[in-house]
Amino acid sequence: MPTRDDIRLLPLDSAIALHPDFYADPAWFEFEKREVFAKSWQLVGPAAWAQETGDHFVADIAGVSVLVACGEDGALRAFRNICRHRGAPVVACAGKGAKRFNCPYHGWSYRLDGTLRAAPEMGGAKDFDIRDYGLAPLRLEVWMGLVFVSLSAETPPLAEFVGGIAERIAPIDLGAMRFHRRELSPVAANWKAYADNYLEGYHVPSVHPRLNEIVDYNGYTTEIERWRSMQTSAIGASAGAYGGAAVFYYLIWPNTMLNIVEGRLQTNRIVPDGHRRCVIEFDYFYTEEAAARAGADQEITALVQDEDRRICEAVQKSLASGAYRPGRLCPAREGGVWHFQNLMREAYARAF
């Protein structure tokens, strides 16, 4: 069981990996749902999914269903996708051009701005005011065509998480890229095991031989800021159309990843599915010119993802075995892991 000693914030050259119980104990996952996911910005999808009046989509934030909808005024809004009557999900899936949202359980209906439009047969309910029972609104911000939602009013502004990225990756323009497709990839590992793996290139020569031929491992560097870290490397000539460019790998606290290269953006959101399983939402965006090589791009991504999945699942088994003891981190290669795990320690400190 973790103690206060396990959440001490150590300098990078003295860093030790997180206690394995944080990856294997369901009680800690329940804590993370409340103290990490409910208090952070979550990437829920591209703004292109809800551009016209009545367009909408749903997403999950650690077990909370979220509805994003375009109102009659053209504004995007987010709500808890939970009927204010008896808690049924109001919307089951994405849609276009809805006039209203009708709860499938008892027929309560909501306008596109979340206000309650009708509550059948509620005339006999004492002091019932329809104006008091709209869908619960949530904070929503759009950045570079990406929709972020927070369940908490306490979460700092999104700009504190993404500010400066556009300038750092210039002349790459994320706003010029258009949504192409989404893939879902299940992984039998705790969400943090997948994040840890993403946050270092230390494993690239061993786990990703094809990727190792593409990126400049010796030139791989990590930059750390308060709510994010970024790994970058030059891309060799073997990458074809991307050769000679730089690749940027961002992790925005706690579970949003941006994989950026000229003409292409991949967003990955790690969606927890219990304490020993997660699903990775892969969204692909391309400029018009780069879309022509989407097939080759997604082929290498699929290979790398399968290699990451297999190593993360193997690591998870060790973390859950009771036999692993936290090891030392590599200062030269695991600065991103250290930064992420210390953010987790800051959150866990609230439990002590």
C-alpha cells in the first residue's frame, strides 16, 4: 500500500517510478476519476462534428456521459448527458440537425441550449418549475478545431494547458488540418501505464524497430512545462514525404496526446475503462495535400500502436503481480515520465 513516502516529489536525478498499487488497485482509480479526470480538460472530439444547428455528439469522461451540441445561435455548448428526471442518458450517439433532445425514458425534452422544453404529466408536482431542470452545463473551449470539456469550475483556463504550442510548432498550422477518421484501440492496461510509455523515447530502439529507423533517437529531446511535456526529434529520409521534418509529441495533462508533423495531426485520448483497461481514441487530421498519404501514415501508426499495446499489457501484468518494486527513472530519457508521475503524486497527496 502506498505511503506518504511514495508521493514525495523528488528531483529527476533521484526519481523513482510510481508505486504499483496506483496501477492495480481499483480504489485509486475511483480516486482518479474524482480528483484527476473530473478536474481537468478533456479532449472530446473535433469541432467539425458539430458545426451546424442541431449537430451533436457524445463523449465519456471517466464514466460521465457528456453531450456537445451546436445551438440555434451557432454556439457550441456542453452538458452532462443525464436527464434531470431519473438520470437516463438523453442522447445515445452523434447526430445531425436535431430540433430538440428527447429523453428516451419518460419523454422529457430539452432545447438545444439545454433548457427543459417539456416534462409530460408533471402538472401535479408541487413547486415544480420547468426552468429549474435544464441539462447541467459544463465548461467548453475550442482550440485549433478541437473541443475540450471540463466537469469542474476549478480547472484552470485551457490556455494554461495549450498556450504556446502553436508558436512552438510553427510553421505547422493545426488549424489548416481537417478531421479524417477515428479509430479505437483497446489496451488491457491501466491508463497511466500507457501514458508512461508514451512519455519517453527510451523504449523506441527496443520496442519500435521501424520507428527507430525514422526518428533521430540520438537527437530526441524533452521539454517540460507546468501542465504538459513535449518530445521532439528530427525525421530521417526513410520517412518518405515527412523526411527532414520534425515530429512533436505532446502530452497535455492528464491524458491528451498530440502527435504533430507537417501536414498531419494525430490526437490520442486515453479513455480509462476500469483500473486495468483503457481505450485509445485515435483521431487523424490532415491538410488537403497530406491527406493523399494518409494510408501510409496510418499503416506505420497501427504498427507502433500494436507494439505499444503489447508492451503496456505485459508491464501491467507485472505491476499487478505484487512482485514489482518501483525502479529508478533514467534522467537522460524519462524526464516526461518524471513530470507526469509527479503531477499524479500532487493529486494523490490529497488522499493523504
